Amino acid sequence: MGKLVRFGVSLDQDLLEKFDRLIREKNYTNRSEAFRDLIREDLVKAEWKKNKEIVGAITLIYNHHKRELVNKLMDIQHDFGGIIISSQHIHLDHNNCLEIIAVKGSSEHAQKLADSLKSVKGVRHGTLSMSTTGKDI
Ligand code: NI
């Protein structure tokens, strides 16, 4: 981490009051930490847009009884083996499974993998949560 720098920010009073309300709801103890998080959030989004290396998690909810579904999901994951660093399978109930797939690679690849998995018939819900490798923020 670099040296700490202080700077002033001019804000409309209404906007500042809304910001203070929001950060109280989010349990921030001070404005500085909330500002830092907002800036980091934007830096991470910029990394995704530049197709930089990201880390992320794909979650899938599916009914494992659906014909061929599990095989299709496996095939896709083998095709994208290079960016999958780990996966976890949880049996939610008699029918439903939760799969969590950790990925590390370009944001474009991660998005393609998530889209391929989500579009398989029988997948009830899928999400991709992208984060940063932490190297550049
Ligand atoms: Ni299962």
C-alpha cells in the first residue's frame, strides 16, 4: 500500500446526507473507508472491461435428474479447464444441486464459461461474480 494522502471533496449537502445514510446502513464506521471501497469497486470494474485477469465464482442451481444435464455441464467444464481452479458440488435436496466453480482467467473467458453453463437446459439459475486478483488495486 502507498503513502496515505488526504484530500478534500466538495459535495452537495443533500448528496452527502444520502451518502452518510447509505454508509450507516452498510455499517461503515467512517466516510474514508466507504470512499475507498467505491474507488476500488470502479477499479475492479475497469479491470473486467479491459479483459484483464480476474478471479470469480460461478454458481449453478440445477436438477441432477434432468437427462444428460450433468454430462453436459462436465463437458463444458472440461473445455474450459484452463480457467477453472476449483469446483464444489453440494446436494441441496433430493432433486437440486448447487455447484460453485472458482475461476481465474480473462473476464471474457469467465463470462463465456458462465454463459455456456447457464444456458444448458435444466439449469434453474446461474450467476457469475467477478472480482480482482488484487494485484493492481
Ligand atoms: Ni448433487
